[in-house]
Amino acid sequence: MSAESTLNSIELERARAVLQSMPSTGLFAGKEWLVSPEPFLLSADVVDQLERLGHWLFKFVRATNHLYFQSCKGKKPSWIKEYFEAGKPPDLIRAARANPDVLPAVIRPDIILTEQGWTITELDSVPGGIGLTDWLNRTYSDLGFDVIGTRNGMVDGFGRIFPKGVIAVSDESATYRPEMQFLAERLHSLRSSNWEVVRAEDWEFPQDVPVYRFFELFDLGKLRYKDRLFEGILKGNLRVTPPLKPFLEEKLAFGLFWSRPLTQFWRRELSDRHWRLLRRFFPHTWILDPTPLPHNAVIPGLEVQDWNELKEFSQKQRELVLKISGFSERAWGSRGVFIAPDLPHHIWAEQIEKALAAFSSNPYILQRFYRGGLHEQKYLDVQTGEIRILRGRVRLCPYYFVVSPREVVLGGVLATIVPPDKKIVHGMRDAIMVPAAVAPE
């Protein structure tokens, strides 16, 4: 047998082992993806940078929280809190202000690998994939790969947030219920942690049971015991993560990071070095505020005086993406995302109009758009039983668990590789999903 045939046989055996180790209940309800015989390999230098990134992003989240409360107290301009509170119900704003120091315990950036390096398109506030990445890390570690975060890094990181509690999953997020059930079982078996997955709409929110919130804030009205949830938060008796702080779930925080009047604030809060690093990773972002500018002013980076001028941009000028900032059923799962170069001129103009009209209730942001570079990854073609190669675009999702302000732990990295014709990178039937691992020297 030739060396090539031997390698192909080993890869087939690995891919089949991955399929056979899939939990009988599945991980994503009704979803499938392509299986690879190996993880997505990253150099030791990139892995080292990913390890450090969690602390930098925690400082950004903490600074965003501080910025909001300074605006509430009148120590920073009022337009900051007005941006963050647009369209939010009063009871949610009260809950958001109740516990100033509480921050999310899980941080997950969406990282696109471009020809020029990374770009962090957003921070996912209620990230899916925790149970999936735990299963992937365990499975590929058992195949002999040096997965990032180690075999049990995801379950250990999650278990350090709370020793026990419930994972409250909404019907809107029901696709992820199987992976959360898998995670709860792993927590029980490895850490003797008493975790339970519950339906968020029916959970009574007793004060002594911590909650991992796996429902969006715009779903609060569907919760039967919403008033008990708010009562526990306002009294400080109920631990919930992510906290009910919509201002930490707004994409417009990236726009404030790029705001010139706030430059000194960010440099001071982050340190000059970390501010410069995040300037490299965060794409230039603007908040579509329709307030007229003075006659002698332009929007920095776009050099226009009125947002309507964007409608006349050529396709080459339109390397931009338009997104709903948050607090909308269309603000997650790649809904409400409009990639300008791929839209006909009249559709792009219509979306600009809608974005400006929605400012008072659902602000939009505009970002520089960077296409992912192409990377090769092997996968199993289940129809033919052969190992094939997909040359596609890659999104990395590292999961950081905030154990304390001084300890932010990287539990694992989920890599999603999609065909090159897909403009938005996310899990789908023809995508490969694997853990990231350290490439052998």
C-alpha cells in the first residue's frame, strides 16, 4: 500500500470515528455539517495571540460598561446612553442599571481570517456552540490532536462560572437545546455539578438558583415569570449571566470605540498598547445617526456629510456591511446583515433609508467589509465515502470564560469553514465545523 493510500485510510478512519462519537440526541436540532478528519490547524504564534485576546476583550467589555454608567451619571455625554437605550423598554433599562459591576462571564468574538490578518466582526453576547465545541475538543483530542483549550477546557471553563444552576433556553434558541443538554451532562459527570437545562418561557427564576441565560433580551416578553426575573435582579438576589444589560449586546459599541470624541477614554481604559491592538482587529465602524452635521464637517473615514451620499457610492467604494445593532429578532443569526458590494444599487439605497428611519428604535451600524481569505480543509463526503478538500472562508470563534477580572480562560476555538461563494460565514449543511488545534512544528 502506498503512503498516500495509507494516509487516506487513516483519514477515513478518523472521520468515521468522529461520526460514530456523535451523541445519539445530536447537538443542533435539525442541523447537519461536514465532518473533517482533522482540526483546523493554527501556528503556535496565532494560538499565543488567541490566548491573550481574551483579556483584551474583557477590558473592552468592562470599559463599555463603565462608559455607559458614566453617561448615566452625567460624567460622559448623554448621547452615549441614548444610543444604548434606544428602543429598550423601561423595565429592562432599570434592570440593566441595577448591578453596575456585573459583567458577562462568557465572551466570544467572531473572527474572520482575511488575507491581511484577523478582523473581529462582532462579540456574540449569547453565543451558541459551547456544547458543540466541548464535544469537538473531546473527540479530536481522543484522536491525538493538540486542541486549543485541551480536551476538557470548555466544560471546565463553564463549570468555573457557577458551581451549579440552570441553563434557560428559549424556544427561539431551541436549535441549541441538545448541545446545552450535552454540556449539562458533561458538567455533572466531570465536575459533579448540578446543572439542568430548562425552558426559559416556563422557568420560575427562584432566587437561589443561578441562571445561564440562553435567550435574547427581546424575548423577555415571552417569559411567564419575567417579573420574578426582574425582581431578583433589582434586589441583587439572582445571579444571571449574561446579565440583562442590553448595552453590552449592541454592535454599536464598536462604533463608539472608533468615535473620535471618545478616543482618550478608550486609550485610558484599555491602555495605549491594547487600544492600538484592538484598532487593528476591530473594523472601522460607524453608527448611522441621521442628525445633520455642520456645513464644514464630514463623517471621518467615509468623508461624506450626509449618510444619503452612501447611496451613490460605486460598487468598488461599497466595501461595507450594514447591520442592525441589537435588541431585534433580526440582530442575530446573520439576519439583518446587508453586504453592500453584493446588493443592487437600488436595494442598497433602500436599506440605507430603512436604517436611518429606524435610528430611534433600532440603530444600525456600518462597518468596513473584509472578505475572508481561502483556506483548505479536508472533509468526508458521506455520499461517496471519500475524503475531499474544501477551499473556503474561515470564521474562528474562541470561547473565553471570565473566572475573575485577572483570569480569563480560553476553553476552546470553534472553526467554521464555508464554500467561497458564501458571503456570511456561519454553520450550515455545506460547512465544515471542527475545533482549532496547534499545528505540529
